[in-house]
Amino acid sequence: MSRTTLTELLQLTSAPVAITFADTAPPGVPHVSASEPAGCGYWRRAAAGEVFFTNADDHKRCPVGAHTHNVTLSPAEQQELMGLVQTMVGLSYLKMEDVAQIPTRRTPMQVAVYAPLASAPVPPDVVLVRGNARQLMLLAEAAQAAGVAGTGATLGRPTCAVLPEAINSARTAASFGCVGNRVYTGAADTDAYFAIPGSHIDAIEESLAVIVRANSALKTFHQERAAAR
């Protein structure tokens, strides 16, 4: 399969993003030119064509994202995180017991490499696809057919938790996209996310080719049945 298979089969308008967590930056990959207010802002830049790496400090402007990425925080930064959590609790957006259930990476973050999947300089730990309901339905069917579909519920807030969920489980994961993510990425109200462990990307693409053909044939079948009512 080519590196543009997902985009071509799903007719995506936003490029799939390859993300790799590492101890050090790969040779030749530049450090991000400016830090984003939230980690999902780096998704937007990679989807637009940038290839770069971030370090732990680049993820500290979003305390929740720092939590999901397992960024080591100072006591003052931990206090800022808890202050944000308390604000969310006060708005009834989050319950305190929900915090412990948010997926997080298992190892402290050092470096993250971001790129469009087609330009990934290193094998990805996770591939993030943004698309509409039809496109993600096809991906979900492909994951099921490939035997790598996740068994958990579709995630909501925070959207960045979909990354550790997919990596830790070695299964696909989906997120409807939280309000913060839509602000920082420009995602449309009709967009959602599907995360694929990098080790399963070839199996997903192979299965997806079959699923897309099958859905096309079934669409014609159902249209003919509907017209014959």
C-alpha cells in the first residue's frame, strides 16, 4: 500500500497525521518553530504539511494535554492543571472521579514527531485520521475486519486522550472531538477522529480497500431497492 492510501480510499480533505514518541529527535527533523496553546494544535500543522518534533515543554501550555501525554510537571504546573480541572468540575463539564479514567501515555514524554502520514520520517506509533461520519464508519468497519478494532466507547473530552488509548491498547480508538480541540484545530462540527496504532496501519489499509469496494456495491444495491418501493 502507498502512503496516500487512506487519503485516496476515504477521499479525505485533511491529511492523516503520523505521530511518534521517542527519546530523541530523528536526524534532520526540525524542532517546531513555535509552541501551540494545546497539543492538538500540532495535529493541525502536521495535517497542513509540516514535519517537526516537539519536546515536553512544548506541551505545557495545555495542562490537560500535558496529562494525557505524561509530561513531567513541576509543582506549580501541577497546581495549574488542578486549577483547570476544578474549573471544569465547577462547570459540571467534568467530575473529579473522571480524571483518573482519562487515558495517559505510560512513559514520560521526551520528544514527539509529527508529520503527514505520507511524509513521516519515522514509523508512527499512532496515525490520526480526521473525517466525517461516513469516512470514519468505513475505517471502523475496516478495523473490525482486520481484527484490531477497539472495544471501548467513543471518547469525548479530552480529544488528545485518543492517542494514548490507541497506543496503550494496541487497538483503534475514536473520539467525537471536544470543544477545545475544535477551537485549536479548526475542526468542523461534522468532523471526528479515528486513531490507528502504527503497527496496524498496513492491515487497516488492506482491509479498507475491500470495505470501500463493498460499500460502493451495497450503496447501489440499496439505492435500487429504495427506488423499487
